[in-house]
Amino acid sequence: MRAWGAGRPGASASRAGLSRRQLMAMAGGGAALAAESAGLARWQPSSWWGTAGTTAASGWPDSPAYVPCYSLGGSGYAPDGTAGATAAYSLAAVRLLASPFQDSQARNLDYLLYLDPDRMLHTFRLNYGRPSTGRPCGGWEAPNMQVRGHTTGHLLSGLALSYANTGSPAARAAGEYLVGQLAQLQAIAPLAGYAPGYLSAFPEYYFDWLEAGQHVWSPYYMIHKYLAGMIDQYQLAGVGQALDVAVGLADWVDTRTARLSYAHMQAVLENEFGGLPEALANLYRITGQERYLETARRFYHARFLDPLAAGDDLLDGAQCNVSLPKVIASMRMWEETGEAKYRAIAENFWRIVTEHHAYVIGGQGNHEHWGPPDVVAGALSNYTCEGCVTYNMLKLTRLLHFHDLSRADLLDFYERALFNQMLGAVDPDSPHGFVCYYTGLSAGAFKQQPLNYFPRGDPDVYSTDYDDFTCDNATGLETQAKFADTIYARDTRGIYVNLFIPSEVRCADQGITLRQTTGFPDDPVVRLTVVRGTAPMILRVRVPSWTAGPPGVVLNGTALRNTVVPSGSDAVTTGRTTGAAAGSAGAAGGWVVVSRHWHPGDYLEVTLPMRLAFTAAPDAPAVQAVTYGPVVLSGLYGASYATETALPVLDTASVRRTAAQPMTFEATADAQRITLVPVARAQHEHFTVYWQTPDPGSAPPGPAT
């Protein structure tokens, strides 16, 4: 998210007090407060997965409160898009097992249930002239901030995602309470002086300012968050009232924007509006009402999107997270309308940014903006790789993946960004799973609060319970709640194992439950076991492009040959691996493909050989990052390291592995011994990812394991 005010980081929003009509509306607020108190009394902070009762065999929730809102075999979830409706597994069908991903999920859910609903509703109630007993929040949710309320939208989504994946009855109850309270406020919008359907924590005249060309901080961005949160509550948690709220809010957006000319609307779109057209397309998918699709069309920002439709890279200077949601919306609009222009935007953008604007960890942007293409060494700072940008990039990659399940390159990127940035943005020392805003890549970078926004913040703290609430803190509530959503995919013939994360998936179509156990990335062995059910199906396991050689494949103790097929081969979907297509995945990656009648106890074991590699910056080949398989390694420099501008000089021949569990390397840099660990595990100390090397291209490949 970008603060308004000449693009200055941390530009403060102006204070907006209560209007006379709001003060008048406060009369009679006691009844509303009593209703709110009664609703809060029904909300009981409970516990996480398993406490409601689980089956002895698999640990799946068996609580009567846990009722998936769509088929376990596929996804009726509108944000998964049209292809995802059949290719995606619902979150209810996948369960994380013990791993750092499950740990982060648990910490995040604890925080979601810790947040006081009254505090998160405080500015909403004041905006409608209702009394509030909740204490004000700080940071970007403070009562004088123009973006107040955005976190509550993400909270609605995070709670719904958590319920869908874990079955936590407390998550559903908390979400249902928030929906009910917001619905009450929306219902009295005319009494507060607002148009019917309006819902926000800030007054409607912000949109008057926006349409008049005055400074205001992204009001449609907040509308997107509320609309998306309500859609999630309806589809993932089964809260029927949420759809009524979403429809009312979308009708308000339609009415507000229909009166503007095309030129006027294009001027409005110069202000950040998040993924609002995506949410409108999703609402169209749910309701079938064409007006929401037509409203979404009005949010086509031609200045930014037309060059992408033509395949032109004009990203230099654009703010990453202001822009990327527009591309996701284009992807969804292509799916709903079939218009080729929208598809070209999404596909061209993904190619451009992954080939010319991404750092080695998969993130993008320096000080939240793209620079010229192929500039990496010249754009290293402690303000690279904003978390929101990668959050949205994973959403786009996921949607593209559903249209071609056999493309391994999409999943290679997804894996790189997930394992190196998104998992690493979480503070493992925080009981609430706090995330950092940036993942810096300068020499001696440090994960911390965004000091450009909070200059007095503790540099050793990623976030706080009630005093930050940046957009990255808010998207983190969703990221950590949906780590399970892309591990697997499906077609009518079987399962795709996309990511190597300990988990179980219930395959309703085949009647099989499949368990994945792995110590990845420390251990290259991935074991897939049928724990329940019997059926003929094709099991495909991704062979990443980073593999150092052919994977080892063992079925029930017997080594298999000719099971690997290249990405895009017909054999991936048909399961016929004999012939010229079998045997090698190639540089673009591929799949282990095994077709058989599976029974309980059957297992497939795939070993993915890894080796050291050195990735050069395109603008300075002597500046390189060290990778091991999909993992980017970082050199640790302790908590008191003085950040320098010069990159340390790495002796590439000195890099060697010293421990397997956890993965640890050592090397010599600037004539001193340093420890290297995966960048995701660099926490509360300075670290370096990019190095100066003495002789470009001389770095030897490391041994395969």
C-alpha cells in the first residue's frame, strides 16, 4: 500500500473528525451497544485444531461445528477462478502436519483469536455515530488514519481461511460476530448520512475528495478488503449474512462509479484501489449478477494495463503493490469474460517480472517500486521485497497454474518465493506469528519493523499486537492461514504434488487420503503414503528445474525407471511414461508420473538431488547469491553488525555444508569464516544474501546430495 502525499514513505494521513450528522446519530446508541455486548458474549476465544475432537486414524476434525462449505474434491471458492473450481483442493481437504508451516499457522491463529473484536470495530462504530467500548488501535488503524479499517477486512479473511483449513470453531464464531456487527452498521448507513450499502471505518466524503482530485489515502483499497473479507466469510465459513453485506457494498460501488465518465474514472484509478475489480468478479461468479462484472470493468486502469496487454515492460517507477492487484483482477476478468486482452496482461506481466524484475528470493521492488529491468546489484537495500507484493504474486501464480497443471516453472517460482521470503517473513520467536514488512537484501540486512513508517519502532521487533497494522501485517494474517492451499492440485485422473510440505490431502474423487512426509528442504526425500482408500489414479510429483540430476523414485521398496517426464508433456496428464518422453525433466523441470491402482500402505518415495549453485545479478555478474536446491543461503553476521554499503567478497570455493539438520554451511568472506543458513531462518541478526565474487563465472557447482 502506498501512503498519499507525493509518494513519500510514511506520509501521514490527515485527521478527519466526526461530522455533525454523525454526532446527531449517536443518540439512541445504547441499544446498539447492548446488542453488541450480547453478540460479544456469544463469542468465545477457543483453541486450535484437534481440541474439538479428532479421528484417531488421521487427526481430521470431527467436531459437529466443522462443516466444509464446498466439496472436498474441488473448490467452489470464487477467488480460485474458473479453472481452480475443478483443479484446486479446498482448504478443508488439506491438513498441515508438523513443520515450520504448521507452526506459523498455529501462531497466526492464536493472534487472530487474540485480537479484541471491539477494538477492531472501534473506528467503524464511531464512523456510524455509535458508541464504542473498545480501546483505539495504533499504527495504521489509529482513529486519525485514513486507511483505518483495512485490517478488519483481512481479519475476516484470515478467520475464514483458518476455519476452512483447521476447523477451529472459535475462528468461525469470531468471524460471524464481526460480520454481524458490520452488517448492523451497514444497515444504518442512511441514518449516519451515507448512501445505502456503504460500509467503512471512514466517512463517505473521502470519495468526494477522491473524485475531486484531492489527496486521500486509497479509499477503494479499503472497500476491496471489506468486500473480499465478506466473500471469504460467506464461502469459506458459511456465514450467510456476509453475502448480504457484500452485495450491499458492491451495489454501493456500482452506484458510486456508474455516474462517472470514462475519463473521470481513469483519473480516480490513479489512486490505489487494491484488488476491488477482482472481488467484484468473484461476486459475479457467486451471484451471476452481470452488474458486478460491469462494475469491475470500470476499474480497468488503461495507463498501466494497456502496455502489459501489448507485452511492453514499462514498470520502471511504478509502485509494486499498487499495481499487482490490477493484474490479478485482469486474470479473473479473462476467466469470466474470455477477453484475450485480460489474459495477455496476466501472462505478459508474470513473464516480465519473473524474468526481469525479481530478486533471487522471488520478491520484487526496492522501496516498494520497480526499477529498470534487469537491475539487481544496483537495487539492493534493506527495503527490498515488500511482503504484500509477494503475497499478491503468489495469488497470480496460483491462478495461472490452474490453467496448465503440468507447467513446473510456475511452481518453481511459487516454491522459491514461499520458502525463502514468505515463510521467512514470520518471526518464530513471536507467539502471534508477526511478519516483517520488507525482506532486505543489502549487505547486513535486518528483518524488522518498517522504520521508514515507524522511525521510533524497536528494530528488533517485526510487529506488535496493536500498534502497527501495516498492509503487510494484514496480508500476513491471510498468508499464514493458507499455507496449505497450493501443495496439491487435481484433475479427473489423479493428484499433482506441487510443493514439498508435510501434509495430508483427502482426495474425494478417488476416495483416497494421501500423506506427505518430508524434511524438505534439509532432507531431499519426499514420501507419499496412501493412508486410506483404494482407487486407480495417476500420482504426479514435481521435479523442479533446480534438481542436480535425475530423481530417485521408489515404489513400495522397488526402484522405478522411466517415470520422469518433461513439463508440458502429454504423459503428465495421461500417465503413459513409456517412450521417448520419459526419462528426463530437462531445464524446465518436469514430473515423476506413476499410474497404478493404489491401496492403503502403498508409498512412493522421491529423492530430489540438490547442489550448490551461484546466481549472478544480471547487471553485475560478479555479484552473486548462493543457492542450494530451492533455498537461498544467507551469511549470518550477528545482532551488532554495522551495516556497510560494500558487499562482502565471498570465496566461492570455500562454501561447504557442515550440518544436514538443520541445513548449515560455512564459507570465507572478507577473509573471515561465516555461517550460512537458509535466508528464511535468518532472524534477529544481520545477514547478507548477495556477495561480491572475485571472478565472475568461476564459482564451481557444489556436490549433489
